Amino acid sequence: MGKKKIIKEMRIAILLDKDLSIDNIINRHIELVTNPIERPINMKIENNFPIYETETIREAKPAPRKAILLPKYIYLIHTIIMRCRADKYHFTKLSYKTMIEVLGKHYTDMLRTLEDMGVIGLTTAYEVGKFGRSILLRNWNIGFTVTKNKKVIEYSQKVAELVGEHIEDEIKKYGDDEFIKNYQDSLTLLQLTKKSEAINYIRNKKYLSSKSKDFYLGKIESFNYDDKMIHSIDGNNRIYHYMTNLPRDLKCFFNIKYQCDIRNSHPLLFNLFLIDKYNISDDIIYYLLQINGNIVDNHYLGKQLCNTLNHNNIEIDLKSTPIDVLKYIYSTSKGLFWDNFLGLFEDMERSEIKQKMFCEVFYSKKSKSTRFKPFAKIFKEYYPNVWKTIKELKAEDADKLPNDMMAHESRLFHQILTECYQLNWKVFSIHDAIIVLDVESNNHFDLDKLITIMTNVYSSNRLHSTVSVDVFN
């Protein structure tokens, strides 16, 4: 192994509010931990006044030394700011195991103190071994400085080392070394070729909130510190890296030549479940997809499909195969699924509609009712039998369906990328899209061939897809 790089200084994010100085935060930390936490239990009335008995749910601790807490808070606040800044929804999750190993026993009390002072918010949901509590940055009065504190730099390096070991374990579990090597080789060629233009664009862009601007700036600024490698691989074999949540309008500032997306990718994947449930043959789907793309009405779609099938001597029982199921397969296969909803939510962007629909329909853990879920309600009106199928699949385990769909998508894109790597193309994926880099190694790249590979892989898995292409100069 090579010699460990010696870092003498580090650029860090800080809170600018005077009331939230590190000294004030540490003083509040000591105040909180040195006082027991009690809660009332039994109540009795004495002289017309309620008297409560209390129980101690957390004993007081000895006061920690300020010199020990100082670099820990500097590092933790910096990490939370940077992680939340680089997330579109301003949340982050920190590995409890990693933070305890690096920051020690004080970590939990540090989060409690930051929440008490209004710096962060913490969700209540967590599951040991699966996911920790989400952290929301509440105070966005932030700035940047340089620290030479050796402990802060040491914490940063130690976390990076532990995260690297974790990623190595995930890659080993993935079980395809050649594929990962080709994927990593492509990622390392990613370049931010127009940084000054990107920053000017971000400064002049209109945002709904200043937090959104911070997210855009955070993504550009963090590129210099990113190792251009895989960040993680989840249980569904979805691969995450720097580009995973990069806004589409920033991609033109990188050395990207094309982005090829499977249209309606996630809704399209649900066709696998519908085809199995209703035992829909390849012939029926073939003739269904020959129908004129301007037909969107359920009645006429069903009527024309029946006429087409009868003309080709193919029988179909529309009582056992509902029209709305056929329309769902048709609209997702033709790439028209989201178009059906755009006119209903004219004040919302396409990406926002997709997010809401995913949350309320495919990802919702409470899919039995559409109450307080306007997107699910409209989906049910359009596709009642598809909604019924979703409910049935989620009845036993609400998490299984979305995880199965994501696993299917990962499997399909593994096949697509494998074929691309056999052609020596420098490409990688963003879940349902292929990114083609503008590099010398791709001088022999063939866009039409890539589209054919993508559609053939999907059709070989009983899915008929359409591909949209973004071209970047």
C-alpha cells in the first residue's frame, strides 16, 4: 500500500449565527448531559394541586471536557451541512456504527444537542441494522472556512476510510468484478468541463427557495472532493455515485455526450406483474402496441384492440383482462404514461408529479385507501384494476413490491451495460438511464446501436420500451 497522504488543512462548512457558536453548542451539550431526564408518572391531588411522581429515564452523566468536544462538533456540523446541502430534499443519514467508531460515546448526545438548539431535525423512524434516523438541516445561515485542527482532519480521513471499506464489502457482494471494473473505469473519466459557466448559471437561475440554490452549488462544489467512484450499492443492486442525484440542467456542464432514458421506466416495470396476473400473451401485447398512438380513451382503446385481435384470429376475454390494465400496458410501453397526468397538474413540474405518484402509489406503505392521497386517487380513477393489483401485492409486505421493481431495473441495466462494455464503450447508469461520456474512447460509439441494445434487453424480459435521448454539446 502507498503512503497515507498528509493533509494539513481542510475546507469546512460552519454555522454563522453567533448564538450557534461552537462554544455555545458545547455549553448546551454539557448542560443537557449533566442533568437527568425525568418524566411524570403517577399523579395525586394535594390541597387542590396536582402532584406528580417522576421517574428518571436517563441518568446524569459527568461533564465531558470541552477540548474533546470541540473538534467533534466542528467535524459533525461540517458533515451534516455538506451532506444536507448535496441532497435535493436537504436530508441525510449518517451511519450510526461509523459515527460511534469515529466520534465515540458523545455522538448521540451531540445529535440531541443540535436538535435542541434548532440546528437539525431528527425523524423518529429507525431500524437497527437497516436504517438510521434521517437528519434535516434547519439552520441554513452557513459559511465556509479553513481549519488546521488535526483532530477534525483525522475524523474526516477515518470516516472516508470506513466508508471505503464498506463500499468494498458491497462490491464484493455484487459478485461481478469485471462489470464493476468497467463501471469504475467509466466513472473516473467524468469531468466538470465548464465549472465557471455552471456557477454563473446557478447564480442567475430562479429558485423556489435559497435551499435549492445551495443544493445546486453544493453539487458543483463537491465535485472536486468526489473520488469519481461508486459510492454505494444497495440491496437491490442499485448503484449510486456522484451523478445519481445531479439535476438534469447541470449535466450540460460536464463531459457528457448523451443521456438515454427508458421512458416511464418504473411504471413500465409493473407490467411484469400485470402480465403474470392476467396471463397476457405476447401476441396480445404485440397487437396492442400496433394501435394508433393518438387513442387514449379506455372505450375506444378496448374496442380497437378487440377489432385488431379478432381480425388476426386472436381471442381475448375482456372480462378477465380489464381494459384499464391493457391501457396501462399500452401507455407505459409507448412512453405516454406521465403525459396522461401532466394536464391535470399544470402548476407542477414533471419530476414533481413523478415523485408524488411514486410515493402515493408504488411506494406507499398504506395502499388500502386513497384518502389524503390525491395522486393515488387519480391513478385509481384511471387504472382501477391496476390499483387493485398493487394493493394485493402489498397486502402481506408493503416494502416488497417497490424493492422487487428496483431489483428488476438493476438486473436489466446490468445486462445493457454488460453489452456496452463488450463494445468498449465508456458509459455508466443513473438507475433507468445510460450516460455516454464525451471522451476519445467513445469515438466509435453508435447511438442507434445503444438504443437497440436497450430496447432488445427490455423486450427479451417481456417489456416493450421506448427510449428518450438528451444530446449535450
